[in-house]
Amino acid sequence: MSSEALIPDLSLLLKKAGRLLLQVVAALFLASVAWVLMYRWVAPPATWLMLDRRAHAPVGLGYYGIQPEPRHINYQFRTLDEVAPAVPLALVAAEDQRFLLHHGFDFDALTKAAKRNWNGDGTHIVGGSTISQQVAKNVFLWHGRSYVRKAAEAYFTVLIEFLWNKRRIMEMYLSVAEMGDCTFGVEAASQRYFGKSASRVTPAEAALLAGVLPNPLRFRASNPGPVARAKQQRVMRNMRRLGGVTYVNTLLTK
């Protein structure tokens, strides 16, 4: 067969491959939109991290409260109406004080974090993720660090900010965030550490739960050490600065 005869065949093959690729991309896009829309009203049965924690105990120096075998996940989804008002306030005060102002990404926080990491010694990496980004990561993605996962995180952050409201984003965050080994969400954490429902936690207890979130396997919400206590006090100051219950009432209408 001559090279001239091969050229039309190759062109046709490329066109078919291009159409197939577009169909795959469209299918993935529609599936991701449907997935996010479903969780607008339905609580996730589990997350990838929950499944991973059930299968494998985390390994690290200084980890606290690692559950023995057989490992069982403690997770109960809660709405904002089912938790104490101090809970969402403390989470915003600890993790993302511009939560009601941004649309998924806090570029000021990202810039500050990048500068601190650049000027640091490399042993302590500071993050600039918003609550929306953490929800995208916790609910829809696998555990780990890679450019592919970060790109997927940005994509799902845009989707949830567009398809959900701030109230739903906060409900998802307070329900699925890891707060100890095999312990996910403020309800499971409140039961484990304080022996009561998240609807009955005090502002100080809510601040303690939120303060250990950067690394709940090392910082203890029960019998907290000096570092956890210092974080708790800082969160409580931020809670007062945000306006207390007034801020929560604003969140409930978003």
C-alpha cells in the first residue's frame, strides 16, 4: 500500500480518536456534576479516606488514639441544625475566616502560605486551603499528594461552590473531616472525646475540636497538651472576633 493511501486512513483514525476522547471527557464531566448534585441533598455513605483508614492503620511518630483491629469507622452526618452553633463558628475561626467571602479559593491565604513556605526551613509546610477545597478533597478524592490530585481538587472546588451553598459546604465539612483515627465528623468526635452529642458541646469544646484539625492524629482533643490548649485559645479569640452567634446566623442563610 502506498504512503498516499495511508494518509486518509490515518486522518480518519485521528478523527475517530478525537471524537472518542471528547465523548469520554463529556461523560466524565456529566458524571462528576451528577455526583456533586447528588451530595447536595444526600449524605455520602463513606469517603475514600474512611475506606483507607478502615483497611490500614495510619503510621507515624506521635500518633494518638490509633484503633486496634478490627477497625470500625465512626461517622454520622449532621446538618447545621443538629450541632451547636459554636461548631461551625469554631471551624471557620480555625480553618478559613474568609469562608463567607471567597468563592472557593482564598488567594491572599495562598500567597501568604507560599511566602512562609519559601522563607521557612522546609520542615513545616503551611497550607492555604479553604474549607471548600478541603471538602472537595475529603469527599471526592483519594488521599495523597500529586499535581493530578491538586488539579482534581480545584475542579471539584469550583463545582461545589457553583452547585452547593455555603451552608451545605459547611455541613459536609463538619461531618466528614477526620478528627481522630477512625473518627470522622464532629458528632463522632464529640461522642468519643466528650461523651455527648455535637448539639451539646460548649464553645470551648468546639474550639478544641477545631484546633486539632490540622493534624488530629497528633493533637489530642481529649486530655489536650499545651500545644492543643494554645490552639484552642487562639480559635476562641477568632470566634469572638468573627462576631459569635451573629456570624452563625449569617452562615445559616447562605
